[in-house]
Amino acid sequence: MAAAFERQLINSKDSFPLLRTVSPGAHKIDSCGIPKGKTLFSIILIMGYRPLHLADAADIAKIHRRAIFSAVEKFPDLHTPAQDLDFFNSELATSKGYAYLGSDEEIQGFILWRENWINHLYLDSEILRLGIGSNLLKFASGEIEGPLIQLFTFQSNTGAVAFYLKHGFTISRAGDGSGNQEGLPDFLLILQR
């Protein structure tokens, strides 16, 4: 599975734009810009990406809070930061995910998924539109099995809606907000592969 995912990423036109920062003197670079002899995991680490761990709950809870309140107008503040931390401790225990680390080695974005559902993809606002969300989505898509990927996003989060549509998702269903605790209209988006 990892080898197929690695081929998919290597063959993609926009794969790993940040990898170009690796010094050619430090590694031999193949025609795709990938250091020869590196595994997918080491490629991810070179680029500032790594798998999420249980110890990351506090960092991702803070990113989630900052990102959702800046992206969704009038987002209701239903939970305390402590409740967010408890929630993300539970999410990390039952999900798979990757983090993006900034130059200071702090998490600045993440994706979490379970089975064929992407449950969370959040980035700090200063790293939006740099290809980081696209890479996180590629990592998850490469590990999600089956022909379908699903997620929900709020209709008012127009940046997220545009992002997912750009990546081939389609709106499967529009909800009126009665199906989520925030009471905000949402979209079910799907990607058929």
C-alpha cells in the first residue's frame, strides 16, 4: 500500500513542492525531485510533515479553535478549550493523521481521518494557499482504502468548500444544520475514485 501511495505522489505533477528545498549536495535527487533511497516516511519528515501522536492533542485543539473561528462566521462557541482538548484526545486515539510542522517545529496544520471519512483538516491562517492542505489531503487519500472519501464542511466555510471542489469532491447533500450540534448549514462532500 505504501509503495502504491509513494508512486501516486511521485507521479503527480504537483507532488511535494516543498521538497525542492532539500539540498542536492545532501542527497542524490532523482528526476522527480525525490531523494534516492528515501522511504515515504522520510520524505514526509524532510518536508515538515509527520504522523500525529496522542501527545499532539493540545496543539491540534488550539489550531482547530483558531481555524474554525476565523473561517466560519458566527461559529457558536459551544465548548471550552478543555473540552476541545478532551475531544481531540479521543479523536487521536481512534483516528489516523498527519501534521505539518512549521520552521519552528510547531504544528501549524493537521488532517485526521477514520476509515473513509476525513474528520478534520485545519491549518493556521498564515499557511493557507501554500499547498500544505493539498499535501495533507494527498497523504490521507493515499491511505484511505476504497473508492469513496467523505467529509462534512459548513456551507459558510467558503474557503474549505472551494478547496474540496478544486480537489475533485462534489456536493452530495446540503444540510440545514439540524444534523450538527452547531446548528449551521453544512455540505456532505464526496470524492469518487
